[in-house]
Amino acid sequence: MDFSALLDPFASVQIPLADLANDFIRWLTSNFRDVFRAMKVPVKILLDLLEDGLRDTPQTIIIVALSFFAWQLVNRATAILTFVAMTLIGLIGAWDAAMTSLAVLVSAVLIATLFGLPLGILCSRSKLVWIIVRPILDFMQTVPSFTYLVPVILLFGIGNVPGVIVTAFFATPPLVRLTNLGLKTVREDLVEAADAFGASPVKRLWSVELPLARPTIMAGINQTVMLSLAMSVIASMISVAGLGRLVLVGISQLDMARAATGGTGIVLLAMVFDRITQGFGLTRRDRNGKGLWEQGPVGRLRGLLAGNRIKT
Amino acid sequence: MANEHPVNCCNLWKIFGARAEQALEAAKSGEVDKDEAFKRFGCVIGVADASFSVAEGEVFCIMGLSGSGKSTIIRHVNRLIEPTAGLIHVEGRDVMGLNPKELRELRARKIGMVFQHMALWPHKTISENVAFGLEVQKTPKETRRAAADDALERVSLGGWGDRYPDELSGGMQQRVGLARALAADPDILLMDEPFSALDPLIRKDLQDEFLKLSREMKKTTLFITHDLDEAMKMGNRIAIMKDGRIVQTGTPENIVLRPATEYVSRFVSSISTLKYISAVEIMTQGGTAPGAREFGPSTPLPALLKAFSEGAEELTIKDGDRCLGRIGSAEILETVKSDLARV
């Protein structure tokens, strides 16, 4: 008997992982091509709608609307930041690319939320679901983001739509985790009180658990936004347009000007959307006891109207 | 049963742990006690063979130290916790036999609950908090609002409906908790250490207010506390718990004057008996005091003292026409002396 095989086992025994992966993808593409094509349709509709909308709207209106949105949702400082950052993006000549990136970003975040939020809720309800989902999330988060590109190209092709899909896939895990965490850490007696007053599980989730978990869930959305932007350069390798492509072309042609423009654009967008999405997670207490509509431009307007009513 | 009490629990057991059934068998046969059950089965006995009933309009206190199972027991009444064994009847219906929908209806309409740490929802206004039980039952918005305002008025918080819980002090928050329990006009109140998280003065205020409300509204109340003084003050009857078992059930007088076990007597040793002692217990039997004022045998000591302070030197204790005995200052002094020695 040859004992050397025991000392060096992997020379003779191996799992053909590479072949398996190959076969699996081939099997998927040959059997489910239509399914993957069909999946692209709604994504394309959403993306086109957003991109056309953003490109057709005058730049000034976008800047002002976004600034007011930031003021209403967060505060005046964020509104000023938004105004300055968006103006800068225009000034450095990255506007069009930024609007494409923004369309990809918003589509990806919407899709990630559409799947991540319900999955996170399911994970918090059922131990079994969490046991199954958890290793998948670990896998999704540890696999290098480049690695996603290969199966995406094979299944969906290249271009903006596959770019949205790969970005959404990459950005979903933290939302699932934080939704699950947020729901599991709601104060137990607040949940018990809902039960004690006869709430059904759905009612309890909707009017007690989700609102109380909102800050944590919104931290998840914030992570999704940040990861989507971080993905933009990588996604441009499968021919996604936007700021990421400027960076990629800049690197490959050693064109510092383009790389700097694209890079600055991404950083500015990231700052704006980081602050704005953080505003989603603010509670009444964070706003000094004011409700969402009692602050910002709407709050001022209401104050003015109320003042006039008193005068007349 | 036609005249069954509104809340009725019979031989209730709750054992936490994977091997609860085995532990239950062993505990029922008396083989294992609380510690032994944990060692042998890894199970914690929360409630052991507890039976009690709460009469209509009665305030029934369950008193015990932390870990004695009192908070576990109260959660069986609205089935927030499922028993391992035993019967629970609420208003004549077997709570264990209800389906989820019926159970939710029972909780929303029949049973109001107040929690130790208020458990108000911070994202809802005060009146949304108070009206939640009605919202769950899909009551129209205006009716809800009116009921919430009514309930808030009862706990003297009228006009606070549009505020949020964190704008209120602890005492006010617990009033809201009480209003929430009252809003759906349930017949039964479950109070889980409602006042223990409050400052002593505010606690006293709320106790007095609750007593007043309770007398007006005549809600059947199960009241949990770890404070014997509170139990004596609030309860028509008191059950004392230790290690998941009810060791004695009785009126405050009974508990103080006739503690059933060593444990109970240690507990009540700090409570003065003077308030609860009646004439028949301290009189000298036989003999009358000619011309003295006459009192019945169950007259409490404070009433006797009042007679003395009004100038009487001796009292005659009479049951109808029958003379039982007499009380002079010697008997009174002896009583006070032994009470002081007891503490």
C-alpha cells in the first residue's frame, strides 16, 4: 500500500468545485435564460423612468428640490451641504454622469429594500429562516465584489440593467441583518403590551415593532446606499455608465482629469445621500420633540399660516 | 357555573424548560422541589400548583419577592404565558380553549393591563397609546378619541392627549398606563407591580387615586406587588407567594394576625397589628364594667382607642345581648406592649 497518499491526500482526492460551478452556471443559463431575461424587464422600466426623469428635469430644479428635501428631512445644515455638493458636481462637469449614477443608485436601493426588508422581517419572525439565511448573508458579504460580476455577465449580460442587479445584490445583506436586529431588539415589554391589548401579530408588527425598529432599519438603508455607491466603479467594468465609468476609464488610460472628476462626483453624491438617508432614522426625540412636518420648510410655512390666522 | 368568580385559576403549574413535562410529573408527586427540578431536569418552576379566584369588584393582591412567580402568574390570566398544567377561567370561559381570534378579543375587550415600567409606546401620542385597545378592535376614530379623552380625564390627565410619553413624568406616564387599561372599559384589570418604579410620594398618590377609582368603577383587579404595605393597603384579599407556591391567602387582617407559615410571619413581623386587632381578641373575658360604653366583638382597636380618648375608662364588649368581657387601659397597654415587642 502506498502511504504517501495519506500524507499528501489532496493530490489524489479533490472536489471538482471549478467544474461544478461551471456546470451550474451553464445549467442555469441554458434552462432559465427566459427567467433571467424577464427579471431584467421591470428593472429596465424603473431605471429608464428614473434616468429620463433626472436628465429631463432642469438642473436648477433638481438642486433646489433636493436641498429642500434635505432640509425637511434632516436640517438646514444638510440642505446647505446638498446645495453646495450638487452645484459642485455640475461645476466640475460631472452632472450627466452623476444623474446616471443617481438613477442606478436609486433603482438598486429600491430593489434591495423591496427584497431586503421583507426578508429581514421573516428572519426576525422565524428561527429556521434565520438559520438558513445567515450563512448566505455571510457568503454574500465576504465574497469579493468583483466575483459577482462573472455570473452576472453570464446570466444578465452587460450594461446598466445588469449593473443595477449586481449592485442591489451586493447592497442587500446589511439591510437584512439590520432589519432583523432592529426587530429583535425592540423593548420586550412594549411588544408584550401590544399583545396584552389584543393586537394580532400583523398589527403588532405594523404599529409597534416596525416603528420602534425604524432607526436600526434606516441604518440598514443607509448602508445599502453607501455600498451601492462603493459598487459604482466596480459595476462600470460590466459597462455601467455614470461616475464609475469616468473613474475606470481614467485609471485604464492614466487620465488623471477624468478619474478625479468621477471620484469627486462619487464622494459628493455619497456625502449628500449619507446625510439624507440618516435623516430617515431620526426619531421625534432626535428632532427635539418636533414631528417631521413641524420642522423644516413645511414647519415654517405652517407657522406662518397659523400666525396669519391669529392676526386676522 | 352561574356564580363563578370572574377570574378563577385552579392548580396552575408553569415550568420553563425543554423537559417541562417530566419535571411536572416529578414536582406533582412531590419528588423534586424548585432547586432539585433545576438540577435534574434543567427546568425552572415558575408557578407551582397555584389556585386562586378573584371575586367581582375585588382587589386581589399577589405579594411575593422577586422570582417568586407573581409576574408569571398574572400573565396566565390573559394567556401571555401558556400554563404547563391547570385551569384558567375568565368570566366563566376556559381561556385555554379560546382560538387566537377569541383570545385577542378577550384581551382587547375584557382585560386591561398595567405594566411595571409603564410600557407606553414612545412613537405614539398619549391618546393613541390610550386608545390602542380600541384601535385593535377597529373602533371608529372619533369614538376612540372620545374614549381616550374620557379615560385620561379619569386619571386627571385631561388635555394631555396630543403629547408624547417622553414629555411626561414617571407618575404621569403610569396614569396614562392606567388610562390605557381603562379605555376599553374592561371588567378585569391586571396590574403588574404598577407603582413599584415610582418615587414614594408619587406612589402613595397613585395608590390613593387607584383605590378611589377602584371603588367607583368596581373593576375586578389582580394586583401584583413585592411591597407588603402596598398589598395591605390595596388588597381586599392577599395571596403570599414563595418559590412559585401560594403559601397563604386571606384578608390583610388574617395574614397579619394569623400567619400560616414561618415565612409569612417573618414577612408580616414588620407590620403593626394594632390596626387589625379587634375587641374580642384583647378583652378580658367575663365581667362587665357597669355603666361603661358598649361595643361589638369585631370593633377594631382604633375605634376602641377613640372611645378611651373621649374619656371612657372601661368598655363592655357585647355580642347582641350577651356580655363577652371588658377592656380597660391595662388590656390596651398590654396589646401595644406586645405589638412593640413583636417588631
